[in-house]
Amino acid sequence: MDDNIEIHTFLYFAYGSNLLKERLQLKNPSASIHCVARLKDYKLIFGNYKGLASDRWHGGVATIENSPADEVWGVVWRMNVADLESLDSQENVRLGAYSPVEVNVKTRGQELNCRTYIMNSCIYAPPSPQNSHITRYLRMTVWLTSSS
């Protein structure tokens, strides 16, 4: 890959609603799918920041937590560093809802260092109704990627 592109971009491991291109590109137009990958020793959970339910999602939103022997499948997006502030804003970093972290994900024998987000002060809650659509999308994406 062109070194100049890598200097001005970063990799973002997405799960939950940010699997959807339409959602992510709404405020982060540079986002392009890089690959499907898995994050080992984590699991996907649903909850609300400090137990505060979202008017937008009507239920728990996705986050991840350490969990030995589990894994989370997601999409790795390549994004321009100019979108970093917008992505942090979308994830409510300034409000303290999520914290950005660096993780290593695996894809087809390769390990990638990516930015992702973990909810702070998560109180477990049932997933929002929108998550069934997102889960179907992820399963289809993983199946298409693994069969090609």
C-alpha cells in the first residue's frame, strides 16, 4: 500500500451500528471498507452509558468487553485522519460515554492494529430492535468474505 495513504489514514474496527456504511459515512465520508476481521478475547454486549436509555436506539447499544476465549466479528474501515474528531463525536467521547482504545484484530492470517471504542460505565440492557438488522448484515458480510 502507498505509504502516503497510510500516513493520512487510520484503521477503525467497527461493531454494532457502525457496521452499516450508511450510518458511518453520514458524518465520516472518507470511511471505506478495508476488510472483515475478528477481535479475540472480547465479547459483544449491549447496554447504556450509566443506565441512561437512548431516545434514538430504544434499547441497549453495542459495546465490547474483555472475555477470554470469546471473539467479536466486525468490519475494519480505513478512514482519513480528518474524520477522527467526527468519529469521536459520534461515539460521545467528550461526554465520557465511550473511550477510544487500540486493539489488534485478525483477518486472513494478518494482524491489524485498529482504533475502536468501549463504553464506559455500561449498565446491561436488552439490545435495541435495530440490532437484529445489523446482526443479519454482519453474518452476510462474514459469509461472503469467508466464501470468496
